[in-house]
Amino acid sequence: MLPHIEKFRRRVTEIEAALSDPATFDNQQRAQEMSKEYARLKELVAGGDNFFKTQAQLVENRALLQSEPPESEIAQLAREEIVRLEAEGKKFTQQIQFGLVPPNPTDSRNTIVEIRAGAGGSESALFAADLYRMFTRYAETRKWRVEPLDSNPSDLGGFKEIIFEVTGTDVFKRLKYESGVHRVQRVPATEAQGRIHTSTATVAVLPEAEEVDVEIKPDEIEINVCRASGKGGQGVNTTDSAVQIIHKPTGMIVRCADQRSQQKNRIQALTVLRSRLLDRKIAEENAKYAAHRKDQVGTGERSEKIRTYNFPQNRVTDHRIEITLYNLANFIDGDLDPLIEPLMTHDLEERLKALNG
């Protein structure tokens, strides 16, 4: 551990010197990146110091255990302290090991989430609405902001499609594992004979792209404006505010209609288009290394079934890490961390294995 901690410590000193130089802030983006790196490395150095402190205390307690009669009160206290210190040492070791994995540059990005009804007709549209509510509630617990971009409601109150933006700290870092096919097993409200139906919805989680990530040339897009669809009487529907953008090289079509302002819908549509193009670019890069990434969490394919929500059994199962929770009611109400945390840990462990060859 020591060489790694000392490397982190040297880098902290370098960043401190850079951040004390006013010229660093001439490039605001670079200054922000350095500030984030500084905070991350400071935490790792603190974890390293705690690790070495824990190891020293372990040596002392093991020596004390050897010097005392096995049944004495002091020996019992030493054994209890050793168990506690070993657990702490393992936690600090994992923290440092994970610090060796270069952070994904998109993890801190805001995120575009697209939910679409899949197999199952009207029930899949209702499930899509449930997933939207689930992500919205989760965002509330993490103090993120959710802004709808476009939606296509179904007749029974569900969504054939809904696209929204989530902004906040580490949004993509936590939500990226939600991409894929979500399957629900339950008795639909429209089912008269109480039979359990299986329906699906697909979720795409895209890191918000910046202009430097993806270049969109003016002659590559066709922009059309139209009146937003929906029930009459709403201000959003009384002007030609909806914007549709066609990206000619790929055939991608993006539509944004949830804002009253045509200009804002245009900006958001371009944001969604950039994010989809960035996601496509990342997918192409990942495909080149597919053989080396076969043990990673999921494949990122939209067709991959990642999770099952079984309402009769109050069960949610993540098929990538084979974890089942029997608290579906809480999970669908936005308590996602009991699955997101293990997914993050598993992903980091696999990336660390790949790093170590």
C-alpha cells in the first residue's frame, strides 16, 4: 500500500501548488477537474493513513493476546479489538485499491434517461411510468433535479416513451447500471381473472455530452418545429414550441416538447442528440475491447435483461450479480442503493482485476 499512498500524497502536493496559482483558474474547466481530483486524492490519503494506523494497532493487540492468558478479560478484549480492526483494515484496503482505478470521466456528468415501453402492451406502458417514478424518487433522496424533456403518454396513464434529464453530483456514476431491459411480473389492473403477466420496458442512461465530445455540423442536421401534442388548453400546446432534430449521418431523430420555449426545446434536443452520439461512440469503443471486458457488469446492450420485478413475491432480482431482495415495495419507491452499491463495487473489482492484468 505504501508506494500507492505516497504517490497519491505527492500528487496532492502538486495540485495544491497548482490551485494556489491564480493562472490555473484562467481555464475554469481544468481548475474544476483539478479540484475534483484533489478532493478524491485527499480522501484516499486519509484512508491510507487510517489503514497504517489500523495495522499498527493490530500488531499491538496481537502481541497483547499472545502475552495474556487465553481466558483473561484482557485477552477477550484484545480478540474483540482484533476483529474490529481487521474489518476496518479490509475497508481501507478496498478504498485504496479502488483509488488505483482511474475514474471514468463521464461519472460526474449530468445524465439523460430514456424509458420506453416494451413487450406487454398497455401494461408495459404503465410499468414505464412506474420506472419513471422510481428514478424520480431516487433522485429526490440524492437531492438531484429531474427535468422532463419529452414524453408520449399512453391511454391508461402510462408512458409509451419518456425522456428526462437528471442533474446533480455523480448522477451517471450511479445511474449507468440501469441501462437495459427491466422485466415486471404482476397482475395488471386490467386483468379480470387475476393472471400474472410479464411485461418489459427498456432504459437507456446516457452521459450528457459536451460540445467538445461530439461535433455536430450545421449541415448534418435538419430542424423542424411544430405544435406540441397533448390535451388542449395547456400553454405548452398553444404555440409551435416542439422541436424535432434529424441527424442525417445516423438517421437519429430527437424530439423535445416539454418546455414552452421553442429555443429551450431546441437546446435540449441538441443536448439529447449529443448524448446519444456520445453513447454510440462509447459503445463502439467498448466493442473493440469486448473480449477483455466479458466479466464486467452487463454488456451495455439495450436488449440485455438486467432485472426482474416480481410483485406477487415482493421480489426484485438483478441478473448481472445474482442478488435478490425481498423488499420490492421499497425498491420501486426509490430505495435503489441496496442494488446500486453492490453493482458499483462489483464493477470496480472487475476493473481492478483488469488493471492488474
